[in-house]
Amino acid sequence: MAPLLKRAQPHFGWGGDLRLRGHVQLRSAPSFSADVVLERASGDLSVTDDAGTRTLGLSDLRLGLVAQDGSWRFSAGLAGQTLGRAAAGLTAQASPHSVWPGADAPLSGVLELQIDDLGVWGPWLPPGWRLNGAMHASASLGGRAGAPLIEGRLDGSSISVRNLLQGVDVRDGTVAIALLGETAHIETFTARAGDGSLKLQGDAHLGAAPRAELKLTLEQFRLLGRVDRRIVTSGDATLRLGADTLALSGALRVDEGLIDFS
């Protein structure tokens, strides 16, 4: 895989000796059927960036699809010492002659994600940005392919986002989001920067007509902290999002500011 990834992303720093194996079996008559598997056979991948070379520690990687008599079953699994663990299983019902489930196909499935160190995803971020913390998600899926329903939770702890060149240093982030089918509720979303804090509250409506209303509260929050560029702000703002609309209202003030053009 490493040579193929190097050709696709020549500046990303891919390396390693990961080998995949799999098979594809398709049949169109008398009804459509499929059996597709792609999985890790041996080896591992590594990524080299300005912080050095980091192996992913892959122990499991598998993608699978089975379609028979109109029942489509998708499965995926990933486990790596640095990447974390992820598993998903999804079933869709369609016509036995369909070559892919339509938007009205009923769905059911589960999703589990555990990342103990978000810092391992650093190579996927733009240059200069660093991410740390832990994330866990667990959810069940239902509804239709065109309007899926998700029930579960998303939790994060000790999250930090840094870019010292740009003066961004957000730390102590905590996230707790409840997924309630057609809605998502932010139970906790807090972070600190400098001597101040950020708090986000709100709800989102998912499904065929998504919309969200989010309330942001800043208290002495340091947006920028460079020697020549410093902004500390407080205030409140409300953001309303629709399928094709955006509305922002509120009042923010700059408690401390320095912009040096010299």
C-alpha cells in the first residue's frame, strides 16, 4: 500500500510494508449478489513529518460488503496502536434486483470509535497545527438511506488545539454530545485559552431538513496569543444554521488587543 499512497499523496510522508488481500464476487442474474472483502494481510504503515516518523501500529483493517436477496450488509474494522479502534456494521434492505440501495432503503447498524490520543492524527492536519486529547463515540443507526437517524453519544476530554506560529493555544477542551435520532444536543462543550474560557450550547436537527441553533459564550478568551498579535475577547453570540441560511447575532467586545504591523 505504501507505494500507492506515495503516488496519491507524494508530500504526505507515507512509508511502511502494509499488504492487503481480498476478493470481489459479483453476480447480476437471476438477482444481484455481491461478496467483497478487503483486509490487512501483513505489515504496517508509517507517516513521516516534521515531528519524525510514526508507525500506525495496525493490527486490524477490514472492509466488507455482502449483498444477497436484497439484504446489504456493510462492515468495517480498524485497530492500531496509535490510531485507536473503530468498528461499524450497517444493514440496508432493497429490491433483490437493485445494484445499490436507494434513498428510501431502511437502515440499521452500529458504530463504535475509541481514540485515546488525537495527536496521532496530526499528520492529517495543515502544517503547524497540533491536536491532542481523547475521543469516544458510540451510536446506533436507523431510518432511511436518504435520511439516517443516529442515536448515541460523542465524548471528548483533555482536547487541545495549537498553532504557535499563528498564536492559537486552546486547551482543556471537554465535549459531550447526545445523538437523539433526528436531533443532537450539546450537553457540554467547553475550552480554555489564556486566562479565559469558551462555552458552546445548542441543538441540531438532522434528517432531511437539517438545522441548528448554537449559543457561544466567551469570557476573557484569548483568540490570538502571539507577541505581535494578541486578541482577548468576551461576549455572547447566537448562530442559526439552516439548509441554505445562516444568521449570526450577539455582542462581542475586545478586552485586550495588540496588532503590530512593524
